[in-house]
Amino acid sequence: MTELNGASALVLGATGGLGMAVSTELHERGATLTMVGRDQHRLDAIQLPGARHVADLRHPMAGDQAMQAAITYAGRLDIVINAVGVVAFGPIAELSIDAMEELFLTNTFIPIMVAKAAFGRMTDSGVIVNISGIIAEQNLPGMAAYGASKAATRSFDQAFAREARRSNIRVLDARPPHTETGLADRPIDGDAPKMPPGLSPMDVAVTICDAIEQGDTDLPASSF
């Protein structure tokens, strides 16, 4: 069990649809927030109390600096939630190399670099949450590279969770179904296929926060 009331929570990608929803739910449950995004104006527009830290987490030292920002603000770091992500659509034959590189840099390398930065800085019984999504359970044509970048994160979480357990750090891989975050409207390459209506970001945020509090170690798509 993890008590969110009074916990120091670092939300990466706090200006995104899901990151903002998770930040809101954490605040409602009494957490002290440090919110990270790439755009100062968008961070300042978030109507929540807490620290704001501008960072491009693709840079190798940015994760370390974000962790330190949370510790400086709250005195400790209990929870790290990585809600950073990009998406691309289209068959592999048409997907640019630049888009492939960005998919894996943002969706795979950032979670790994963040985990490395968090390890050793978090309090005992800390929690790291990565959001790989339902695509990590079953990849789809037209989303093959995106799905592979997310499946790689899920695979990393499965192994890293065993390493982190020795230091009493819990790793939670969350795989929500399609959620109306607006990410599909901002692909880095290609055009989104027609999709059925997705889940509400706030509903997904509630499920993730419930899982943190309940001590869950995995959050498959069927849990949402």
C-alpha cells in the first residue's frame, strides 16, 4: 500500500492530456506535485499548486535534474509517473527514419533513463509508473513501430521491477486502452486511422492512482 496523501509525486509530461489528468487526481488525493514539461507557458497554465520544472527529457541529464527538482521542492521523492509519449502512424514502408528514432527515444529510452535517474534517489517503498498502453499487449498494422517502442518499455518494466524490488521500489506498468488525450491528433508522422471513442483521461488517472495506493505491480488493459 502507498499513501498518496502527503506523498511527493513527480509527473513527467504533466502538460499532456493524461499527465494533466494524473496530476489533478494526485492533487485531489493530497500529493505534493512537481510537474515537468517542455514548455514553460503550458506548465504555468496548469491550475494546480506545485513546483514546475522545464525539461526536455530526451537529454541524458534531464531526468537527474527533474528528480532533484522534486527533492528540492518537497524534501524527498516518493512517486515518479512517466506520462511522456509520442505516436506515429502508417506502414513501415512509409515511416521516416527520423520518426522511428523519435518513437524509441521518447517512448523507450526516456523511461529507461528516468528509471536510472530515480534509482537511489527515491524513498523506501517508492513507486515508478510507466504508461506503455494496450498497444504493448497487441501491436497493430499501421502502428508497428509505435507499438514496438511501447512493447520495449513493457519488457523493460518487467525486468527492472525485479531489480528495483531488491531496493523496495515498486515498478508499475500501466496499459490503458485508447484514451482521449489528443495525442493521436498530434502524430510525428502519418495520419491517425479512424478510432472508436476512447476512455476519459480522468477515468484512466483514477485507475492508475488506485493501483498506486493498492500496491499493484501490473495494470493491464483489462483493469481499465
